[in-house]
Amino acid sequence: MRMPSTPSFAAALASAVLLAGAAQADVAPGDRITAANVEKLQGLISPGMEWVVKRGFPITIGEAKRIEWPRAYKEATEKYASQVKLTADGNDLKNYVAGLPFPNLDPNDPQYAYKIMWNLNYNATPNGTDDQDLRNFDADTGTIPEAGVMSVERHFLLDHYRRLFWTGRLYVEPMPEKPNPNGYRVQQGLYPILEPFDLKGVGSLGNRYIDSSKQDDSWLYLPSLRRVRRLSTAQRSDALFGQDTDVDSYNGYAGQIAWMDWKFLGEKEMIACFHAQHYPAKWNDKIDWAFDDIWEKRRLYVVEGVSKLPQYAYSKRVLFIDKEALVIPYSDIYDRSGELWKIWINAYSFRKSVPGTNAIQYEDEQGFAPAIVMADLQLEHATKASLPSPRFPGEQGWYFNQGEKAGITDDWFTVAALVAAGH
């Protein structure tokens, strides 16, 4: 197989130099960036983003807009943040109740990177603080020729991706914590797969615990084998079924903080897609694996996570975390030899409601995510997802903090329910 040239350690080093303050380009609202003028984004994007833009991913610059925290989250932060402590190893919180754990960060704090990660882990959006249901979304996976359309290998349609938070609850009783004899932080499930036919009924479940010394419970149900497979922590980084995404890359990083050694690399003005105008997502006509929407300049933390797990697929991740919204617009992922391998890219649309039949009107802005792309730079391959699928007109896709009204009940997050849905 021909291996294309990819950004290497030298590119990562060049990125670090930019973080240190070297001159960079600038953009203004109305600018349209393509492969032909990608130099206008020098220093404003990651090495992985530079690769996809050179591959044809279009960027349109819009006005930067402020993102406000939800009122209840802001009040909980003011009430509880002063009592929150971080353990000496940075892997566990003490005395956390709700809201943002560390609203007043000090760059001179030796635990600065870990506190950024805890703020990311306990942010108010895009997952909701109590629960989340993502419905009727689809994905395509295939090769991505330069400046061309994806050669689709498989199309996926998924029924639900749900999350139930047991702590830090602000909207759905019981608050601020569910009776919690198991010590859960969050349960999540993605099931069942509806298409393709040979994967119909496949699904996954996971439990994460408050105590970082307890490994996640992760299960994969395979109807064709009539068995539930238990996944190890390292296997959470594996891409399944011929596509590119892995469980730990969801949202940019969905693994435990304790699985990585974290290092703060800098703070920088970069661009991100945080106020996408198209819902459902609009994919570019010619580069159809790239969502085509508005990007804006933002202040981002740059944090590096080096895996502690010898069997983990990736050596490290470099996360670009928005200071205000505390979400990841994109993250660069490196193979075990230190070469840039993949990038996860999020499109966000912070708003109080989305188009849809009887769509919920929220009191505060929510972090809807109409599209994601994960590109494998070494194999010239990508997976794109529309969240929700345009095949379901009127479907709002994302439901935040709705509890039983959205079908989010304790018994949905059981292996028995996973198997029953697969039938």
C-alpha cells in the first residue's frame, strides 16, 4: 500500500514553535479558505487541520460570538467551586457537587493541565449536565482522494446515543446526585445500529466511575455471534467495523483523565466551528466528506495527553480546548511511533433551539453538534457523521436534560436492554 506523506514529529515541533509566539497569519469575517490559500491559516489551525484543508476541506470565516454558560450551571459553580480539591496525582476530584470544578485557573499552578481537563470533563455542554439523547444519525466511511468526493465503503444508521450522568445534576430530579451505590459518574450507550444489514442490532454500553482507579465497564453486543464482548480500556481506542472512529475519541476526547499524563503546551488564538448555521449539516458539494460552514477565531488551550497504556492504539493526543465553551473543536492523534495519524473535527452550533417538529426551546444555549469528521491521514480515509441525519425531516436530533421524557431511564443502560434491542 502506498503511504502518503503526513505531518510528522517535525510538523508537531513546528506547531510548538508557533505556540511559543512566532508570527502567524490572520483572517477576517468573509474570508473563504481552501487548499489554494491555506497559508492564510498558518498558526490558526492544528497540523491535522492543515492536512484536511490542503485535502480540500473548506473554511469560511465568520464573526466571533460569545458563548454563555447556562444559568443553573453558573449558579452551581458560584456555590460549590470553592470547596473542590484535586488529588496530588491529578486523577480525582474531592468535594465536587455540581458546576465547573475550577473557574479560576492559575497558569503557574503545577496542576494547571489537569484542572483544564477536569473543567473539560465537567463542562455544561454539549452533553448536558444530567442526560443526553442523540437520535437518528448516520455516517459514511471511505477513502478521500485529494480534492474529490469520498468513495463510500459503508453507510451506517444509528438509533440512539444516550448518556446518563449520576453526579453534578442540575435539571432532572434527583439532584444534584442520583442514589449511587455503584459510584457511577456516567453511563452511556450507543445502540442499536440499524444499517448496514450485516451489523443490524450491534451496540455498545459503558459505565464510568467517580473513582479513577476503577476501570470503565465497556461491552459490545454482536448479534451475529449471539454474544456480548467485554472490552478492555486499551480496546476503547480501536476503530471498529471498517470505520475510523473509536470510543475514546468521541467529542474530541472521551477517555478517563487518569489514562494519560497531561501537559499544558500553551494558549493560542485559533479558529473553530462553534456557530454552524446549517442544521442538519451541510456537506460540501465537491469535498463531500467535509462539512461546509462558518468558523470563527477563538482562544484555545493546547493540552497534550500521553497514554500510560502500553496497548493503547495511540501514543498521544493533542487537544485544542476552547477557553470559554470548554469543548474541543479538533484534536490531533498520533500513532505509537509519534507520527500524526488521525484528527477528530467537531462542528458545534450553540443555540437555544434547532429546526425540527415541536423542537424544544431551551432557556439557555445548548451545544448542538450537527457534524463530526474523523480523518485517517496515513490511509487517506475518513468517517463523517450527520447528527441528525437529513433522512429524518423535522428531527431535532439532540435532546438535553430531558430524563424520562426522552426515554432516558436506568434500565436502558443495562446489558439486558442492549441485547433485547439487538433482536
